[in-house]
Amino acid sequence: AQTVTQSQPEMSVQEAETVTLSCTYDTSENNYYLFWYKQPPSRQMILVIRQEAYKQQNATENRFSVNFQKAAKSFSLKISDSQLGDTAMYFCALWGTGNQFYFGTGTSLTVIP
Amino acid sequence: GAGVSQSPSNKVTEKGKDVELRCDPISGHTALYWYRQSLGQGLEFLIYFQGNSAPDKSGLPSDRFSAERTGGSVSTLTIQRTQQEDSAVYLCASSSVVGTYGYTFGSGTRLTVV
């Protein structure tokens, strides 16, 4: 079975500060991919960042970076210099077998001006 | 089109009625997925189409749910005899290859069963 757990239902951060969203997962696969998606009020899921499990180097995309700990099955998202537009639901997702994503329950992030 | 288009954006229906939700994937994307997002929950996989292969229906919650994809493009998700627990946002996504590079999602249809 493949599962994704996000233990922080809600978080807030001051504008320009840094915040880290947590995600743990479980899979028996060796080759898999991990993602963070952002869902603003418009409902459209937007890909934030992607990590291949076979790569040790943590992925980065501008202000977004991950801390990928394969042995611990942990995949946290760090948002630096938080902006008001970062306010959204954030979903951690695992792509493994079965041609589908497995999503966590999401973390609602509010950036406070 | 430029993105994944879903219609209607919002749908209110009476319990027991049938509803059809439509998804127009990105042109050329061979893979199409339907997910359901209930309030406070993550995304629940419903069904997956890949090219001309038989769809993976393993996520459909009951036989009241069905989906088809015509001509390898537009897909319709049909819910028969709707129940209040069917109220959710139904999201469609497509990808050009197997989803290791992520999907492109539509904005979803919010279904409310009253």
C-alpha cells in the first residue's frame, strides 16, 4: 500500500518569513516520484516542485525547496520569503505503481501581511 | 486547448437525479484522470484513461459512477441517482506521458447534492 500523511492541517507565516510544511509517505517501491501541489481558491492544482526518489539532491524551484529524507520517508517543503500569493492548500503527493497519485490530506497555509 | 477545461464549474442537483461532468484535456494528452476531493480530504482517485487501453476503474466508489472518454479526448463522468455523500469537487487532470512529470489539472466541478 502507498500512503501519504500530512500532519499539519493548518499553518500560518508572516509575509517574507520562511515556513516548512511536513509530509511523510510509505511505499515499497524503489522508483517513485514525490510532488508538492498548490491549490489556491480557484481550485486548480498547480505543480510546485517534483523530486525523483533516485536523486539524492534536493529539488529547488526559486523560493521553494524540499528536504527529501529517503530513509525516513520524509518530504518536507520549505517556502522562503513567503508572499501573500502563497496562501493556498498544499498537497504532498506520491507517484508509484498503479498509474495514479496518492495525495495527503493537505495543509492550509495562510500568509499574514 | 491551453489547459484542462471542466464544465460545469458548479452544479447543484437534487438527491436521486443523474449528473454528467465534462472534462476537456489538453490536446494531445493521452492520459486522463478523475479525482474526487471531499471537504477536508485529500484527493481520491476515481478512474484513469490511457490512450486506447481499457480504463482503470478501480477507484470508482460504486456502480452509480461511470466514465467514458470519446475519441481519446473529451471525458464525461456520470453519477446516477446522486446521494448527498457525492457532494464534492470533481477534478480532472491530463498528462502527455505517464504521470512521473505530474499532471495538469482543471479547476474542477463543485457538485452539491441537496
